[in-house]
Amino acid sequence: MMVSGRIFLAMSLDGFVAREDHTLDWLDKQQVEGEDHGYEALMASVDGLIMGANTFRKVMSFGRWPYGKPVVVMSRSLSAADAPQGLRDKISFTPVSPPEAMAELGRKGWRSAYVDGGRLCQAFLTERLIEEMTVTIIPIILGRGRRFLPETAGDIDLKLISSTSFPSGLAQCRYLVLNSSGASA
Ligand SMILES: NC(=O)c1ccc[n+]([C@@H]2O[C@H](COP(=O)([O-])OP(=O)(O)OC[C@H]3O[C@@H](n4cnc5c(N)ncnc54)[C@H](OP(=O)(O)O)[C@@H]3O)[C@@H](O)[C@H]2O)c1
């Protein structure tokens, strides 16, 4: 079974997902109480998350694990011992490539996965493992930081499904990734 990869992330207008030191203060200050950006709906639609090692480290720093669904951390440097004891049944680690990770999850019965992290999203997009991508633009220019898509080899064609603006000033575009291995387009 082919697993459909989904991206859902927020970036500054100049394309950064975090400051150099991984802080997200610029993102937090834009969160408007009660405004629904579709995060819960996305979470409900996936079997679990696949995240990069840096995103995992950041989430760990929150002091509270926010996910109910299984999380697979892609890393060559982290292992099971890096997950807190109480969460070892929810978090797993793998050093394999994105196609291998998706194939493994497909064998476990996953149908869709939320792929998170700047460099990891880039790797999954390049491998054509992403079917759908929702990008929310935060009304701020950071000037420097960690890029959403540092560099991709060749063009990746997208089809706009919807664009929405929110009273808070956030602008959200949802795209279908053309020619992805899971997409029907
Ligand atoms: N704005 C948003 O919506 C949003 C969303 C998610 C994350 N963030 C933030 O953005 C920052 C993300 O940083 P990032 O882009 O540097 O990290 P990332 O994608 O979360 O993690 C990158 C790390 O994942 C591991 N990895 C394993 N397989 C990989 C592969 N095929 N390709 C690339 N990496 C692979 C590598 O670590 P090893 O050396 O351990 O193998 C690599 O250094 C974090 O601060 C996070 O909190 C923001």
C-alpha cells in the first residue's frame, strides 16, 4: 500500500520555518485563539507523523508531548534511548531513506503520514513522496533562519487546490504535488 505524504507547515514570507537557533517565537505570537487553520482536521486524517531529528528535538523542548498518534523520527544520530521512557511505545526512530521509511509504514498498514521538518519535507518532496502540501504564510519577514526548502533538484510542479486568508493575517495555500508517487494527478 502506497503511503500518501502530507505537509502542513507555516513559514515566514521569506521562506523560513524557524530561526537559526530553532526558536519559533515569531510563529507563536501569531497564533490567534479560536482560529482554525485545519491542523486538527489534518491530524485526524493521517495514521501518524514522520519528523526530522531537529523537529523532534524542538518538540521535546516543549516539555509536553503533543501527539496522540504514532511518531517516526528520521535520524541517523538518535535512537530509542532518546525518547522519554513513558513515550517509547509512541515514538520510533529510523535511519533509513524516505522511500524505505514509507514502504515500511505501508507494510504496517499506514495510508497517510504527516511529514514535518524543513529538511525532511525537502527530502520527501524531492523523492516524490508528498501528495498534498498546505503552507501557511505568517505575515513576517525574518531575514535569516532555517529554510523550508533549502534546495531541490529540478522543478516540482504543484496544483493549487485552495487559498484562504484568515482575520489574523495568515494566508494559507493548499497544493497537490503533481507526479508524486501517491498522487492520482
Ligand atoms: N514553521 C513550521 O511549521 C515548522 C514545522 C516543523 C518544524 N519547524 C521547525 O523548523 C526547524 C526544522 O529544522 P530542520 O529543517 O533543520 O530539521 P528537520 O527536517 O526537522 O531535521 C533534519 C534532520 O533529520 C535527520 N534526517 C534523517 N533523514 C533525513 C533526510 N532524508 N533528509 C534530511 N534530514 C534527515 C537529520 O538528522 P540526523 O543527523 O540525526 O540524521 C537531519 O539533520 C526546527 O526548529 C523545527 O522546530 C517549524
